[in-house]
Amino acid sequence: MQTSSDRHEYPAHWEADVVLRDGGTARIRPITADDAERLVSFYEQVSDESKYYRFFAPYPRLSAKDVHRFTHHDFVDRVGLAATVGDDFIGTVRYDRIGAGGRPATGAEADEAEVAFLVQDAHQGRGVASALLEHIAAVARERGIRRFAAEVLPANTKMIKVFTDAGYTQKRSFEDGVVRLEFGLEPTDRSLAVQYAREQRAEARSVQRLLAPGAVAVIGTGRTPGGVGRSILGNIRDGGFTGRLYAVNGALPEGQKELDGVPAFRSVRDIDGPVDVAVVAVPAERVPEVVAECGEHDVQGLVVVSAGYAESGPEGRERQRALVRQARSHGMRIIGPNSFGVINTAPEVRLNASLAPEMPRAGRIGLFAQSGAIGVALLSRLHRRGGGVTGVTGLSTFVSSGNRADVSGNDVLQYWYEDADTDVALMYLESIGNPRKFTRLARRTAAAKPLVVVQGARHGAGPRGHAVRATQLPHATVSALLRQAGVIRVDTITDLVDAGLLLARQPLPAGPRVAILGNSESLGLLTYDACLAEGLRPHPPQDLTTAASAADFHAALSRALADDSSDAVVVTAIPSVGEGSVGDAALAEALRSAAAERPTKPVLVVHVELGGLAEALSAATSTAPQPGAASGPDPAPRTGERAEPRPTADEGATADDKGAPAPSPEDARPEDARPDDAPPEGTHPLPAYPAAERAVRALAQAVAYGQWRRDAAEPGKVPEYEDIDERGAATLIDGLLARGQGLSLTTDATCELLAAYGVHVHRALPAPTPDAAAEAARALGHPVALKATAPHLRHRADLGGVRLDLADEEQLRRAYAELTELFGSPEELRPVVQRMAPRGVDTVVRAVIDPAAGAVLSFGLAGAASQLLGDMAHRLIPVTDRDATSLVRSIRTAPLLFGWRGSAPVDTPALEELMLRVSRLVHDHPEVVAVTLEPVVVAPHGVSVLGASVRLAPPPARDDLGPRTLPAY
């Protein structure tokens, strides 16, 4: 590595794996003296034109002096980084610190550097230079450099574009035939937006390469039927994969050219032609050999279904790390290991590279599962529900991440965000590796399409196969933060399917007003009660009686949909008997045709043991002829969906289900052409549910999501307050941290820091004796409060450790004597005297920086409501004005703030301003890792902060603000 003369040790933390624009990966690392031969080899492969652009003159080869200069760095004033694939350089960047006049300089007083790039021609256009710029800029900031300067020939438009597109504030000049660019390195809103956009394109492309390959090789296809590899090979073949398919088995006899009708080879290297994706189904000990062969053959990605990795213990975890490192060294990404596989139902792909024996129906739902067992359960439920009870709905894509060693839910979200074939995203998560990034991506995705999430392992450690950083936040807090980001969070996989089917088929409701109609008064009342329980606003149910005909249902539904006082309609139906009773097919057609006349409101159907109606509802939306179906126009399935009757709905299951029956086989295949008698475009299947509670729960989720979408269209603002002294607070924090790595501030320091942000704490004077208490009261002015601040009595007025409204010295001394008699000596009680605040509602405001989720602001009522019942609301920092308003109203005990049972409403705008100021403090100064204001008394006019604590620590790393990287292995 570096020689003893170098000023700094090798900075290993600068090493990083990145995803490039085309979806491949590269490794960025510092250049060292050991890289001389690699540098020379790299330079020899660069075109003469690129060399001319780099050195402004013909420069066919590097001299020994050049090689030494470009490989020997002090990692402070002179730094070089290389992008590598395997052992080869594909691009380099370096900076040299300069001072006045552009001369080489050293020391922190020189904060500018000259930067230059060189990218191998074969890799230009892959985003190599952009990734290198992000990383060299982060390195420069770490070393105290604030500006970069670059000189570029005018004809080198690609490199000029790299700089100009980066989003930094720039200054451009033109002298002596050279363009000189200067730009600051502090991240800006525009530079972060550029970085996030590049990240999205690259990661989406990396997933797209895995889900839409042109050629697939299944490695590990046994010679005898059965086994994982052979099963997947058959599933790909039988699913109608449109690309090239190969079977690979190293034990094939010489001369065998086919296996199950598929071209067969002993090694992927023997395949004549490109392979985009390899499905690896060999024992774990053989996987490294397979990965090496795939790398040599330029395979783009791997789906590893092999087990025996991190889920099996420490040895397997190290094997998993080695697998990821090996694959990335060849520019490949991995789904798995221990994966159930992937599915893409798009007609131009039709890939079932999974253990699911049947290709799911094509549809508009994307499905991601970290658990193979839950993935099976979800596929089964969607398979049964998608074509039977609720009409025709299917999948666009399915990804089982297994141990989530590389490709994660974040990557798949990036893909779904721009995937025109996916309207709804369903995710089963047992761990979130990067919560900050997940909430950022979820917020962006949810603004475009619904994202429904169920979390497993909520009350314990995640699966052993998942390497995630620990979070200090309870599950309820994480759930609240996901909801803030627009995520529809549900508790069971049945709820996941229920919500997904509604969102995939019906428009979002404009509000919570629900019309209920049906032929059963009892079922209508159950639906009404369920609506109230879910916070909806139902109208009284309309009972059509059991004698209602299909025409009666049609007319009632049409009236309900035309009524501007309702936002959604729930239709309840029970079996009818007797002469003239409505038939299932007729009823289904009546409901469908009425809904089609006004397609702007969602319609849900609650049925009770109506297998015939369930099939009829499906038949009414099928493109295939259905025997016995009523005549008339039928609605069309959504783009790419199949239309086939399926069995009745499944029963409920929780997120802890460990398995489910596999999807039942189907004989029919989706047709490529639309039948001549297909219904008109634009109509939607009607989702139906076997229980009112399930239908209403799904509707309530859609209502809440619709409101979030409307709110997100007009985002709030982070207010600016003129009285905030940000610089003064920074100076105070720096001085306090100079005393140690982390500390809880004294009362005086806490009050001083909070005051810099306009948060004023009522003084509390110590009262170690009755005379000291009397003197403190005289200084503060009566009336006063006497409080015991011992840890076991703090904030516990219910234990009697507080005396309020002490109007004079006599009352104060009497209260002092009572406290010491009840609870012990003053040394044990630690009493303080504080001036009385106006009467109001006691609340608590907290802010904490979680190592995984980031900065979080929390609010609740002080005392039992928050401590015993956990009634707290949470928002990510920075909090906007709209966030603060919703935060106050999100707790269950919020009515106490708004005049409950005749009490005076309190000053919630002042409370919201207080929370916004605390949010600004924590956001502006990441060294503030914890703030607690308790109690905060909210009176009819104003707020009073009676207690406060602040903790400081060196700021934690912000991986969401740094350059793009993949998780380290």
C-alpha cells in the first residue's frame, strides 16, 4: 500500500460500491502505489482523443514520473480515486489542493482544489464520471476543501456536462481557449435532487435488468426430475418465457445437448451468446465457482435461490459477504441468496424464474416479499382472490429478496416508481436496512401510486439472514413515520391483499362519507358499525329488502353514486331464495353497469357465502364468454390482466404466517389479442369481500391514503423565524462539545441553547432548605410551585411530589414540611421552586436522533396518556407547518386540547410553533441528539415550558447526504 512517507493511513472508509447508469456496478476506491501496473494498463486502453482532452496535447503514454505522481498520494492535499470492475480501472479522478494563483498548496487555509477525470472509452456513458465526482467531492469536504476548479477544452462537451449537470453552484470563464469551471462543494437542493435522480435511474435499471432479461441460464439443473433447479427451469419454460433459456449442469454427460427440451451446457462459459441473468441453484459451497464463471461470461445479474448463508449462522454470514463482494467485483447485482425467485408477467417477457409452479395472472400489482413462505402465501391469495371473489386482478412483477444481501426493497421501489405496468405496490418487510432512504423513496412513490406494507418481526429481532442496523424506535413509532411518508401500513397479509385489490381496481375516495345499501338490514348495520369504528362517516344503511331485484340494486347504486354527499359506496348482499329472486349473474351485471356509469367513486361489495355471485362478479369483468351470463356490455380488465373465474376468498392470516398452499394450476393461458367481444376500456372490476369488517378496513385505508395524496400535492413549509440565533447556538454547542464526546447539559446551558431558538424555559430555583425555598419564591414572585425533582418523583404529580398555587411564604413552608415528612430529606427530594404558569393541558415534546431512522419529533400529553398508554404521535424532522398541525391532532387524547366536555380550548398554534422551533434546532444542529420538554403547559393563551433537558454528541453519519453507495460488505 502507501509508503512510510505518506502523511495519512490508507482511508478504507472511502471505498464504496456504486450502481452505474446502466444498472451494472463498480467499486470506487483510493489509488495507491500498488496500482502502477493497473494505471498503465488502463491508460493504454484509453483513446488518443480522450488522452488529448485530459492533457490538452497528444499524450500517447505515461512516463515513469507520471505514474509515480498519479499513484502516490497523501490523501489530504493530493487524492486519487479509481472506479474498478474486477481488478481493472475503468475511470479515475484526482484533485490537487491549490492556493492563490493556482499553485500547489497545503494546509486548511487553502480550501480550493483542481480536479480532473479520465474514463475509459468503452465505459463512457455509464455514469462513471458522475459517480466519481460525487465521491471525490465528499472526500474533499472531509479534508477541508470547499471549492473545485476544473479546466476543460471546449470540445470536451461530455466532461463539461458532467460538471454542469452536478447541481453545484458554478462560475464559468473562458481564457486562452480553455473553459474554466469553479463550483462550491456544499450540497444544495439542486445537487441532492440531481444525485437522487441519478440514483433512481441507476437502481431502477439494475432491477430492470434482472426482471426483463433477454437470456436466462438456470445453473444447477439436476439430471433427474425434481429438485430446485430443475423445477425453476420447468417453470420458466412452461411460463412462456420470450427470451433464450439455457440449462447448466456440470455433471451432464458428454454430448448431451438438451434437458427437458432446453439447450443444456456443462458450464455457462460454454454458452454461445450473452446471458443476462443466471438463476443459481447449486449448493452454497459451489456458488463461488459459479459466480466466477458468470463473471467471466459477462452475466449481468444473479438470482441465488441456494440456501446456507446468513440464515444458517456466523459461518454462513461470512459466506454471504463473500458472495456479494465477488458478484460486485464483476459488476453483477444479486437477488437473494435464499430467494424464492422472481416473476415478470409482462407479455414481452413472461418470466417465472421462481418456485411458483404456475405463472400468475398478468395485472397491475407489484409484489415484494422478504420471506419465501410469505411470498408463497401472498401469491396464493392473489391467485385465488384475483380471479374469483373480486374479479380479475393479477401481478406485474414479483420479487422474493430472500436474505436481502444486495437487492432490497429500496431498489424495487426505485423500479416500480417508473414502471408503467405497476399501479399498486405491495410489500412484506421483516427488516428495513436503510430507513431514511426507504421513507424518502416511499414518499416519492406514494405520491404517484399506492404503496401498501405489512411488517413482520415487529416485536423482536429480524431474521438472522438480514444484516440491518439497530433502531431505538419502537414499532409504533416506525409505523407512524411510514404513514407520514404516505405508506399504507397494514397488520396482516390478508389486509395487504384486501387493500391492494381495492386500490388496483377502484378510484380513490374523495373523502370519508360512505353510502351503504343492500338486501339485508343486519349486514348493513354491521357495515355501518364497522365504518364508525374505522373513523369513516357512514350514512344510514338503505335496506332494499330481500325481495330486491337486480334492477333495484342498479337503481339504488346509481342514486348513491350520483349523490354528492357520499364519497364511496358499500353494497351488501346475501343469498335470496324463492320465486323471482335475483340471479347471481344478473346482480353482478347490475352492479357493474351502475358503477360503470359513474366511475369516479369506489364501489365495494360485501357478500356472505355467495359463491355464485363471486364467480358472476368475476364473469362480469371477464373477456372470455361465460355460460349463463347476462347479456349486455361487460367491463374490460385493466391492461394486461386475465379474466378467469376463481374459487372463493381465503380466510384471514397474520403477518406471522409461515406458509400457505401453492397457487392452484390453471389450464388456460392469457391471450395476446383482445377478443372482438371484449368490453369497453376504462371500466374496473368490483372488489368483493366475505366480511364487512374487511371491506371497510380496506376502504378506510384508501380514504386515509387519498387524503395524504391531496395533502402531499400542497406540501407544508419549514417556517423561518427572525429571532433564531443559529450562529450563536452553533458557537455554544462547539464550546460544550469541546469538553467531551457526549454530555447532558446543565439546566443553565439547556436554557441558554433553547433560548437561542426562541424556546424559553421557566426558571426553577433549587430549594435545599425551607429558607432557600422562601428566598427563591421572593425572587420569582408568588404564587409558586414546589416540586420534588428526584428521579422517582420527577413528572409524577400523582405521587404527591408537587404542590401548586402556593400564594405566600406560610403556605410554601407548610408544603415544604409536608413533602419532607412524606418522602424524606431534602437531599433525597431535590426540591425546586418555580413560578406558577397559567393553567392548561400538560404535554410533552421530544426530539431524538435515531441511528437508523434519523431525527424524529414526538408529541403527546404528559403523564399516563403517553407513559402508560403510549399515546404519542411522531414526525420526521424537519417538520413542516402542516406536519405540526397534524401532529397535534394525531394523538387519541387530542380532544382535551380542543374543548372536550366544555373545557376551554388551548392555544394549539403556540404549541405548533414551539414544536417547529425544536425541529429547527435539531435539524440545524445534528449535534443535538436528544431534546425533552416536559411538561409543556398549553394554556388558552400561550405555552409554558416548565422542564427541559438536552443531550449533545458528535453528529452521527448522514448516509443520505453523502455520495451514492451500496451497503458495505
